[in-house]
Amino acid sequence: MGNAVIVTTQMPPAHAEALLAALRAQYLMSLNEHWYADEYRFVPQIARHKSILERSPVMAAQKSLMAALSLSLKAVK
């Protein structure tokens, strides 16, 4: 990612945990909706998640943000 956007922020661990929980819930709902959509019906299950992320930039961004939040929360504990 040569032209990646870098976001830096500070928040209390409780806020980060709440944000992470909200992102996970929203991500799972979106994944469930896409998983059974006609668009992905013929994509093999093993490749479906990757295919959804390639076509859904919001979900790809959520996944990156969830990973960053998880890593930061582990570093704080």
C-alpha cells in the first residue's frame, strides 16, 4: 500500500473496546447479508469472504480498523 492513509487517534481503553464491539457487530451483520446474496451464491465458500472484501471497501476498512484496535488494546493490557 504505497498510498495508504494513516489514521492516528487516542482514546480511553473503554472507548476503544466499545468501538471494537460495535465494529464487530456491524461487520458480522454485513458479512451475513453479503454471504447469502445472489451476487456471491456461486462463489465457493472458501473464497467467498475474500471476494466480499474485494468488492466492499467499507468492510475491508472495518477489518483493518478492528485489527488495529485489537492490537492496540492488547498492547495496553
